[in-house]
Amino acid sequence: MESDLFDNDHELFRASVRGFVDKHVTPNLEKWDAQRLIDREIWLAAGRQGMLGLPVPEEFGGPAETDYRYRVVIQEEIARVGASALQSGFSTNDDIVLNYLLRHADDTQRRRWLPGFVTGETIGAIAMSEPGAGSDLRAITTTAVRDGDDWIINGAKTFITSGILADLVIVFAKTDPDAGSKGFSLLVVEDGTPGFSRGRKLDKVGLHAQDTAELFFDNVRVPAANLLGERGAGFAYLMQSLPLERLGIGIAAQVSAEAVFRWTMDYVRERSAFGKRIGEFQGMGFTLAELRSAIEVSRAYIDRCVRAHNAGTLTAVDAAKAKLWATELQSRVIDAGVQFHGGYGYMMEYPVARAYLDHRIQRIYGGTNEIMKEIIHRDLMKS
């Protein structure tokens, strides 16, 4: 049973994206891993190909394409070659940073920042997590204090996706310490602002090509015009945008599981042991049957969530379910894929090995899966 999410226009777009991936992504995977960074040129090439900033309005240089299924096509094609680090960077830009700007930026800010998200000239980051505050964002200590016509930001952030390359960073900061959840705001800090610095490029277990960094703000002065949306609304804005972020993670997990399953099936159909193909052994065959069934059932729910997002009806709870289920399934599929590849599954020349390293963060970022369970649990207890 194949997904029925796409129509002919999406498939035409897929052909374009697949050509881009085969030409610009696959030949560079090893280089990007070795240098621990994806070249900026790939962003510019993706912009020229019309793959970035899809929902940006035409007046700001974008195609004004709000059908999220086109983003799913991009994720599928990137997953096909195991380029999880690139997928993470693109999703951070389009599903998170751009989403905040489209929701909350005023016309002046839109004219200033949106065009670069279409061309690939602007790489964005969202700075929420801190050394002492991850999923519990109310515990952050980064502050922004109003000083005349400016805001002065002080603090440190960590685990920031695209932190090294980012031209624009949306900073979640405490602006009113005594206002509870209404005491947080979003401020935009641009590259080159005095007092804004980047720490080390973090050495991660996986996603080696995806730059993740520490960011520091030492009396960083930004104009009042860099306040995104209303003062004190930052926490509410996060809650509004998290469903799409978590849906994006769920989709990334789903399409990765599908890709790894295909790689595994190719291997077990070709590899022989004791006189027959290893995929014909019942023990392995039953596991493959279970995983294939789970992948197809999972895809039906993910597709439903995509349609709900397009309709504006995707809830935070349903997005949490998608993220929880798909990332757990991804782990099961990849673990089995490594096992069924035998010793070759542990060799980096096989894409399943890279997938094994890259996937583990999926159950952590965007809110840990334990937090997803708590969100679902709280919803169950309403009534």
C-alpha cells in the first residue's frame, strides 16, 4: 500500500528535486561529514532550484506555495540518499525559522529578511536551548532588557542547529522576569552584531555535517525593530509553532525509515548464506514483515497529519503523536537494518551505518519523546 498523498504536480516537482539531490548532494556527503559543515553553495543551489522558502509571498520573492506536501517531497528525496544533516538544516530554515517570521514579522521585517530565505542567501537558526534549560524553556536565563530604543541581550545558548553558518538568529529571551509565561519574547540577532559570538562547533554522535554550535550574547544591542511580534508573547509563539516543527521531525523519521527499509531489502535479497538469500530465513522474514506493516500504518497517520496541517487543523497533541511514533519506529527499522547487514552494517561506506548515527537525536530534539508522552497523557486526562 503506497502513500496517496501526492498528485501529478508533486511528482513533477519530485523529478526536479531528485535531479538536484543526485547532482549536488550525493557526491558531497563524505566531504561534508569530513569537514563537519555543509557548504553554503548547496543553499544557493537549492535556492536556484526553487526548493527553499516555498511559502514566502510573491511580493518578497517567493512562490507563495503553502501546500506542505512539496516540503514532504523534498524530505523524501533527501532521505533517499541518507543526507540527514542537510535535511535537518533545510527543515530548521523552512519549518522553524521561516515559520516564525511568516507568522509574526511585520511588513518592514518581511521585506528585510524573507527574500534571503528564498534564494538561499540567508541561513537561519532558532536559539532556545541553554546549558541548563532544554525541554523546560521556562527555566532559561538569557535576558533582554529594554534600553531606550534598543534591547540588550545577555546569555548563552547551546545545541543550536546551523549555529555556525546562521546569518539570522531568533533568540528566545526573558524580557519580564516577574511575568511568568508572559515574560518571554523573541528577538532577531543578525550576524556581525557586536557582542554576538559563536562558540565551538559541537562534536556530536551523528549528523556530523550539520553544524551545531554554542552561541553567546554579551551585551548584544539590537534595535527595537528586531523584536519579533509582541513583547511578552514569545512563549505563546513557541507553542503555536511547535506542531509544525514536530511534524517535520516525524516526517523526517518516517521517510528515513522507508529509505532504510528499502536499502535493507536490497541487501537481504542479494546476500546469500547457507545456500539461500538471507531474506528467505523465517526469523529475518518475520521481522521484515512486521516492520513493513508498521511503516505503512505509520505513513497513513503521517499523511493525515500533513493534510491536517494544510487545512490548518493540526493540533499540538496530534503532532506530538506523530513525532513520538515515527521516531520510535525509525529507531526500530534502523537497528534491524544494521543487524541484517551484518558486519557491513557497521561500516560507514554503507548508508545504513550513517543513518544509525544520525537518527538518535530524533527522539531528543523538538522536545524529548518523554515530553511527547506527557503532552499526550495530559490530553487524555482532560474531561
